[in-house]
Amino acid sequence: MEPRLSFRRYPLFLPCMLAALSHTLGPATAGRSCTDTRQVYSEKGYSTNTAPLTQISGEHLRLCPQDYTCCSSQMEETLALQSERDFHKAMEDTSQFLLTTFTQRHRKFDEFFRELIDLSEKSMNQMFTKTYGRLFTQNAHVFQELFVELRRYYSGGSVSLAEVLSEFWSRLVERVFSLVNPQYQFSEDYLECVNKHAEQLLPFGDVPRKLRVQVSRAFIAARALSQALATGRDIVNKATKLTAGSECVRALMRQWYCPLCRGMPTLRPCHGLCLNVMKGCLANQADLDTEWNNFIDALYQVSEKLEGPFNIELAADSISVKVSEAIMHMQENSVTISTKVFQGCGSPRPAPGRSKRSPKEPGTNRRPFHTYSPEEKPTTAAGTNLDRLVTELKERLRPMRGFWVSLPHTICNDDKMAADITNEERCWNGQTRGRYLPDVTGDGLVSQINNPEVEVDIARPDVRTRQLIMELRVVTNKLRHAQAGQDTDFIDSEEGSGSGGLDQGERYNDDWPGYGPYSPPYNKPPRTPAANPGKPPRVRERNSSKWNRNNGHGAKSSSSRLALSVLSMLLPSSVMVIAAPVWR
């Protein structure tokens, strides 16, 4: 006969057994206190009027397991909305680095580029006014218009840099031609003829081409970088504010607040559960990854170009120096140029009351040409320089690659959002405390077909995400063309010239030496000047070391010396300064 267990003989057995059973079942027992749940719910700013004091049957629940619960229907709805807000907050916090970087870098680069243009114009005005006085101020509008158009281009205007520079040189050749021939009076038709002959005579030598290449590619890269930083900022803003779908919200609620309803407010979702929920909710953002990485790479490459061969600081500084060099070239060859123009356009009419040896214009001030040494140069935009700006940007761009596809991991690695990956037994698995068994799905929309937590319609890609992908492709395409010195707005109409398409072989010795694919072999000896070694260097070369790198200038031809002697008779003043352009 089997012995029977008598509760009378073991009066303490029944309470102990019930206690053990209660511990095994956890909080899912009717009548268990909901104090912890009510406290957490209250701390989130919600009224506890609808919160049960003890656990009740959960047949009314729609999102959480229908077990004994501390949540009413109203609480479940409220917590579902809270989970959506928490999700967007997590997105914003995680992407704050991106948003801050694009916003601040755009502001700094924009201020810097704009101030560079201002400083370039100011430098030209100061140098030319000191050297030429009233004769420069009388013609200052020619130069002012150039900088107006450069600003308009940088600001996003529909401006062709090739046409802007071509128009500038056309207006300048008319002014300089009139000033080197003050004994004649030229009509508009005659000056138009001068311009036509200038295409063959090249009165400014090779300077217009050099300046076009340098300014065009630097300004194209600067504008593309500035616009891309603004676009990056906008895309991050839009991508982090994409609306969470209803299935996503249900999954967010199940992982974050169903433990609260079960009376376990400190229990965090298992790491695998969190990853599956986030990969389902962020499937569309993950599809940005390929184009996003292309965009980041293109930004990085353009920024490198800006600190190297497309250096906009160098280009902005070069404008006044190269314009002066061009005018000097025309000055030195004025007799030859004028003779050929007179042959082609006919003899001009003499100017009334002027002789070939007209007195010096009052108010002119012929001073030696002066450029700033590196130590004297004024501080550039925002108290910084291009190298520092580019270095800071590149450091911030590196960790941005793969951001969208790694976003679920970034969020779930936060111990406030999910349990640590090593804590697999004491986490919320979607139903109770315990290990999460399903596999973690892949990245992107298509991979969510087998997501066990979020039902995703992979046949219907999000329209707004597709628009963001197209925006990324457009800006990346613009950046890639900028790397080649090409402006996508004019690439079709100006292929091979100007801002539309710069010849990849167009490199000249005023560029940064020894940089990139254009640099000569390291074992190649430096180019030696062709000038007579017995002759002293020209004033311009002595005063501006920045511009005489590898510059080999030949000895002055007899025609140049003749031009200078004629000009010295036309403009009898103090000692003739070679570095000064022609109007005095």
C-alpha cells in the first residue's frame, strides 16, 4: 500500500509549494500587485486612474500576450504611442552626429567660401588702387562684375563660369587696348573688331586659359561640396522622420512595454528580438545604404580635391595676380598687337586734343606692385583655413559609411533599449522572460520576408525612401563630375571647355606641385628657367614667391622692350615698374 502524503502531518508543505509555484509562474498570477508598473507609468507622465492595482485577466489586450496583466486597454494604447515616440527619439539621438556634422560643416564651408570671394575682390581693389589710382577706379566696374557673377555662381545661380570669364576678358581687352592707345578714339564697332582679333592674337597670352581652369574647377568643387553638405543634412532629417507603420508600432510595443504590462518593468527585450524589430521597422532606411556610401565617398574625394589641385584658396588668391600678369603681357606686346589690329580693323580716328605723348592722368599713383607674403596675409574666413576645414570634415565622414544598415545594431546596443547580447536567459523574448530563439533576419526590405516580429510588405517599397535614394544619386553624380572639374548644369553645352568640362590633362605650373595624378615623376629634375642667367629676375617674381614656382620666363623680346619704351613715352612718370598693369 502506497504511503499517502498528509498535509496534516506537514502543515508547512502547502504554503511552501504554493510559493514555489508562484515563483515559477512569475508575475502572471491574478491578484499580484501592480505597484511597480503603476510607478513607472506615472513617471512617464501618465495618470494612473485607469491602471489596475493588482493584475487582472488580459483578454482585453490587443498587442501584448493575453495573460494576467497590469495594463488596461487605455494603458496599452497609450504605451503603443509612447513606443513610437521612443523609436523616433532613438533614431534622432543616434543620427544626431550626422545631422550636427552636415549642419555645422555646411555653415563653416559656406562662410569660408563666401569670405574668400570677398577677400579676393578686396585684395584686387587694394592692390590695383594703390598702384593705378583713379585709372583703376574708373574701370573698377569691369572687375566688380566678375566677382558679382562668381558669387552668383557659388550661390547656385544658373551661371556658366566659362561665359563669365570669357566676358570678363572681352571687356578687359577693350579697356586695355584703349588705354595703350590713348591717342586714338575707338567706336563700339571698332572695339568689337578688336575682340574678334583677340581670339587669334591672344593679347593676354595663356593667362585666360590658366585662370579659367583654376577658377572653374575650384569653384565647381566648392559649390558642389557646399550643396552636398546641405543635401546630406536634409536627407538625414527626412530619413529619421519617416513614419513608422502600424506593424512596426505593434512590434515596438510588444518588445518595450509588454514587460511593463506583465509587471516586469525592468526587463529589457532580448538582443535578437530587438534586432528583428528594428530591422523590420528600419528596412527602408537600410535600403539607402548603397547610395549613402557612394555619397559619402564622393564627398570625401571632392574634399580631398579642394585641399589639393582644386584648392579654392589658391584660386581666389590667383585672380588678382593673374589679371595683373595678363595686363602686363598685353602691355609688353602692345605694339605688335596694336599693329595687327590696325591692319585687320583699319586705322582708328585720332582722339581730339590728344597727342601721342599725352601727360599723365591726374590722380594716378604709380607704386610698385605688391602682394601679401604668407605672414602678412589677412586671416581668412571664420578665422580658419581650408586645410583645417577639410581635415575636420574627412574625420567626420569616415564613420558615416554604413550608417543606415548598422542603425538597428546601434539602437539595440544601447542598454536602455535592449538587454546585452550575453544576457540571453534573463530578457524579454516577446512572451515571457527567457531565451529568444528565432534567427535574426538580414538587412533591407527584401530580407524582411521571413521577419518573425514585423510583417513587412516587401512588394511595396516606400515612395519617400525611393525619393531619398534618387536625391542621393543626383548629388553623388554632381560630386563625381566636380571631381573632374565638370559642372553638370553645363556639361552638355560646354563639353571640353570652361566649366562644362575641363580637359583632364590641363595642368600648369601654378598648381600645387607634386599632387595627384597630374604631378610629374619624382625623379624628374625641376624645370630650369629659360631666361638669361645673367639678367636679374623680374620684379613680380621677386615680390611673389607663391607665383614663381617652376615659372620659367624667357628673356624679353625686342618687341617687348620696344613696347615698354613706347609706353614710357606715353606715360612719363617715375621709374617704370614692370609689374604694374597698363593703366596708370
